[in-house]
Amino acid sequence: MGKGMNIKKGDTVKVIAGKDKGAEGKVISVLREEERVIVEGVNRIKRHTKAVQGGNTGGIITAEAPIHVSNVMLVEGDGVTRVGFRRDEVTKRRTDGSTYPAQRSVRVSRKTGKEI
């Protein structure tokens, strides 16, 4: 598997390839092992379900299928951006009250350089 994924649950992304190209939506979940994301309203599939004894009525269910993370880009402002990372110096506090310097990794926009 390659590098870590830059897209998180809750991000707004735009589809840049495939049949839903141009569509925007919120990331519902991230499948890290398969390097795929499930985006609200994108890559919808119809699943035929069988009626099972005990209440479940059969029928056709429409649900979102996973889409590869390389086919989506993070939306920032009115456009899309690539995602970079920056290490920030922060001061952390121990339980006994003393402080110590540490580093925190933050996602940044490649376009504007602002923290996401």
C-alpha cells in the first residue's frame, strides 16, 4: 500500500474522474485498506434484496458504492486543492502541569497554504 490517505470522513470532495465527474459530496466513510472512499450521492448502485421471513421486505435499494480516492479532490473555497502536510511546533501540557514542546502534523491546502 502507498502513502496515507489525505481525505478524511466529513470532508467535502469533488469527483474528478468517472461517470460522476463534477459531482460534489461529503465523505461518509473511508476504507483505508482498499484506498477507497464512500461519497454522499456519488457512484450510486441499485441492489436487489430478497424478502426474508421475519419482516424484511424485498425490493430495490439504492446505495453509494466506494470510489477510489485518486478520483476525488478536496474542495476548498470555490475550487479544489491538493493536500499537503506541515509539522507545527506546539506546547503540550502534562497531567502534573508542566509543559513540553512537541510537533503536530496538520493538513494544509497546496493552493493557499492555509490549514484545513
